[in-house]
Amino acid sequence: MENLVVIDLGSNSVRMTISEIDGDGNHKTIEQVKRYVRLSENMGEERLLQPAAIERTLAALGEFKAIYSKLKNPDIQAVATAAVRQASNQKQFLKLVKDQFDLSFTVISGAQEARYDYLGVVNTLPIVNGLLVDTGGGSSELILVQNRQMKHVVSIPLGSVTLSQAYLESDVVKADSLFAAMTFVNNVLNDVWWLREATNLPVIGLGGANRTLAKINRRRKNFLNFEDVHGYKLTADDVYATLTQLLGLDLAGRKKVPGLSKDRADIIVGGLIPVTLLMRLLDSRQITFSNAGLRDGILFNRINEIKNDAKD
């Protein structure tokens, strides 16, 4: 039995999933932990990870180590995405983590992040054709799936934290700020040459902002387990109505919206702009949500390795 520990350090949160995998590749999730660390906060044009954000991240990693250190011979796969990928002080930060926790992070490319997202989705949802949209804190990954195969991938600089800090007020979002943010997102999307191939295809939403969109709607419709969004579907009209609702509220009002975490209330508008504009651009009438993403992709990649080793 193998204990696979996957740590995903993103721009807004750090997450850990621990799974037991047997020799046949059967697996069971035994622990999931998430901490909001806002690592990309105030990085600025210098792309510097800030001391307060680093301290929050180190505190979370300390909590994680207290959990996985109790396991027998854990296989730890720790990956860092947009914030660390872009950071000018990346090496110093990674050395700090290594020295303090004896933990080595692999900084993965946007394309590798997208591949793991794809593996997580196609192994858990019956998706044949669609556009996967993973909106994180510092970037978004787009993956075009045709006949269950990954055809095109791209990582673009559209994240809930970075968009919000660059364009939007944290309290009442002004019309001119919203227009500036939407114009920037539109320009980035228009530069993705293959995106029109996804016209009329369903969108599959991943990442904290998109899953929050599902949670808000599930709470509104009184689903008992509103956080279980895997496979949940919404129409484009539901998406547009939810963003409209959030834009009509100040920060205090957004913090009271059922299904929306208080920790995400200041960045949720920025986080929902990419998927909203994508659905409008592609005339996509439906979005399906996936709880499975990067960490699950790493899990399924490891399972495939175990199965292939068993064949040899």
C-alpha cells in the first residue's frame, strides 16, 4: 500500500490530498486539507513574493507536515503553479521551504498543469467534447477536449487574485473598473488562436472561483451537500445572473452570500469574469463543474505508473 501525498501550491490557496493506492492501482482518499494563503498577493510588477504571503504559506505547510509525517513512507509530490512560476524570488522561496520542511516543490509549467487537469477530469467525468477552464488565483488553463483526447492547451494570465488586484475594487466594483478588466480578458482570449474550435461546446469549470459559482447556485437551490459540485450543471443564464447578483453587492454583502467563502469574497468577481466571457464568446449554453483537477491528475498519473510497472 502506497500513501501518495499531493501538495498543490497555487496563487490563492495551498491544498493537500492524501490517497492510499494498492498494487492494482485501486485508490482511496483518506485526507484533504485546504488553506487560503493568497501567495500572489501584492507581487506587483517586480513579481516578488511578499513576506506576509510567504509566512502564511509556511504556516500552512507546517500544518501539512504535521499530518503527512505520521504516515509510513509517504510518497510526496509537491507542485507549485502560477505564483511561484512567475516569482522573481522563486529560488529563495523554494530554498526556504526546503530548509524549513525538507520539502521540495516542482514548479510546473502551465501546459503541465493543464495536462494534470485533463487527466483529473477525463478519469472522473463522461466528457467527450468540451473546453476545460481552470481559473486559479494567478492564471487560467484552457484545454480543448475532442473525442476525450486533449487537442489544445494554453495557460493565460487571468487569475482571480491577479485580475482583482490589477483592476477591481475589493468593496464596490465600479463600472469603469469592470469594463477595463473585461476588456483585458477579452483581448487575452482573442489571442488564443484555436479557441473558436470550442464554439457551442460545453464548458467544464475547475478551480476555486468556478466551483464557488456552483456552490452559490447549489445553496440557492437548497441542495443538502452544496459543496459536492462534481458533475453539477448550470446554464449560461444562471452564470450571468450569479455574476450580476455579485456585482450588485458590496464586500460585506458578498460575504453573506450562501456558498461563497468569506476568504474569497474580495476576489470572486475577478474570478468569474474569465468563464463568463468565455461562455459568451463561444456561445456555450452549459457549464459542468469538476471537483477533480490537478491533484487528481497527479494521482491518476501515479496509478498509471503503478499499473504499467505491474505489467513489466
